Amino acid sequence: MLIKIQLIIGALSIILLLFTFELIRKGRLREEYSILWLFTGIVTLIFSLSPEFFLSQFFTRITGLYYLSAVVLIIFLFLLLIVFHFSVVISKLTNQNKELAQRYAMLESEFGEHKKRCFLPDTPPSHEDVTSRNDH
């Protein structure tokens, strides 16, 4: 039973790594955001290849948790780290979006004023102007 779990986790981590590399290659995932996904895939693959050492000896001695609860804890910590990372990225993008919208509004206002000053439609000449031109 344990070997099946190892194989499934190992296969999922390889799929995660391949999927991440493919998204990077296609330009749909930026490198700076992919680092955490690659790190997660590599660590999960290492844990799946040698769970006896990492989960039975090393992690169990440090935390006192056994295999299944250790896996759940590790997955939870990685997911928490990913969510935290994306919260920081979303906050940064929200601030940049707000600043960009404010700059756009200012530029649009300035352009409207400039357009009014430079490109006012010529007012049609009045009747007096037309008659005075024809008299000369």
C-alpha cells in the first residue's frame, strides 16, 4: 500500500514539473512565479522517492509526526506558502493597477483639455463677416 502512494505522489510531482516547464515554455507562466511550483514539485518528488529517510527518520524525529500526518503537514505547508506568495503578488498587482488607472485618468483629462484648445472646430463666420469680405 505504501509503495502505491509513493508511486502516485512521485508521478504527480513529475506531472507538476512537466506542466510547469510547459507553461514556462509557452510563456503562460512567468519564471518568477514558477520558482515556487518547481520547488514544490522537486521537494515532493524527493519525498516520494525516499520517504523512509525524510518522513520516517528526519521529519519524525523533529516533529514527532508519522508518515501520513507528516505528508499532510508538508502538503499543507507548501500550499500555505503558495497561497501566501500569490497573495503578495496579487497585492502588488492591485497597487500597480490602481496607480495605472490614476495615471490613465490624468492623461485622458490632459489630452481632453489639449484637444479642446488645439482642435476647436472653427466657428462658422457670421453674416456680417461674409458681407464685409464680399464688399472688398
